[in-house]
Amino acid sequence: MTAIKFSAQKKFHLLQCKTRSLNERPEHLSHYRVLFVISGEGKFVLNHEIHSYCPQGVIFLEPEQKPLFQEDKVTEAFMIAFDTHLADDFQKKKALTPDFADTYKLAENICKNLRIRQGQPIRDERDAQMVHYLVNQISYELTQQPASYLKLIKSSIDLIVNILARNNYASKMADENSIQQFTADSMVTYLKTELERNKTIRVNELLSRFNISEEAANLCMLHSTGMSLRNFILKYKTDLFKSRLLKMDISQPSA
């Protein structure tokens, strides 16, 4: 296919092409970029890491980052490059071009604090379908509707960035919850093992072992067990003592 190119001066640049052509174009390297996989699947290398990509997958790039696609003959991608003209003296330039400045800053923040999996569709299926539709609509406007395309394209980009930001935040929260649950499970397992061995639990040593503050440990334990750290220790010790007297299994503490 012939590459489709468009630039809105000092705002954004658009490019739709095969990935081989994308790899050969250095003019967008200085910008924050988001690539949308239209067709094809395979792998790409970014920052010495190998990632997989598939249709509707999204790739986020900071300035000077350049992905190397291992399959570049059939994969077609659509790129939005957010012009870093706005990066310097942002507030001053925002006053002159407020219509796109916040969208630029939001795109920059996503790329710099990325939680979405590189090369994969965003988690929310409905949002993924909407982004795919909007990318196709932008492509259509570029090729078929020259009279009204600019405002529609800009509005579509605004919406895409907001959808991506929402999913990036949701991915961050999901990751944090997963880490919190893993930490809580690890602490519970450690405490049960040590108490069943009649070991003395020193809270400060426990916190140091898991590299966590008491406040954070209490939060993890509350979400996992419904009890604070110290209350869990006391409750398990009490139940353990009772079980040994009564020869009961207390692997799951009673409510």
C-alpha cells in the first residue's frame, strides 16, 4: 500500500503504512508516538525486550525509542505522533493552543507511565473496539473527506487518548491490587509457618523481611483477611493454641 501521511503543524503527525516503511522513517523519532496494529501479527524488539503484537494491538513509544519489527512485510500500522513542540514552556504554549495541549500532555503521561501491555489490545473489549473504529475513521477521513477531515480527526484523537488513559489507569490499579494480594498471601503463609513452629514473631523483623511499612502491611492484611497484621497474629496464635488442645485443624482461622 502507499503510505498515508498527514501533519497538523505543531500538534500531531499521522502515518499509515507497512511496518517496513515505518522503520525507515526517522522524522517522527523525536515525538511521543502511539502505534495501532491494523493487520498482521508477530514480534518486535523494543529496549532489548521482545514483545508480541496482534491486530488491534497498541504500541507506545517515547522520543527516540524505535521498535524493530521482525515481521515487516504484511503488518500494517497506524501511527499518531504527538509533536513535542508543546513539551517546552508547556503552560505558555498551552495558552496559545489550548485546543490540543491537554491531549498532548495526557498522551505524554501515558507513554511515560505505561501500564498497558505493549503490542496487545487494551483490556476493556468495548474500548478496544471503539479505538479500532476511531483509527479506521481517521484513515477514512484522510483519504475520502478532505473538506471536513481536520476537526473530525482531532476530535477522534482526543477521544482515543482519553480511552487509552482510562485503560492505562485501570491496568495500574489491577497491577497494584495483584501485587498487594501477592504480598498479603506471602505474609499469611510466612506467619502461619512460623507460628506453627512456635517461633516468636517480631513485627519489625517481619516488616523488614517484606520491605513494607506497618501501615501498608495492615492494608494488605485487611483486604486479604479482614484483620490487621497484629490482630491476625494474635488470632492465629489463639486458634493454634485451641487446636492443639482440641486437636482441630485450623488451617483456615475461624471468623
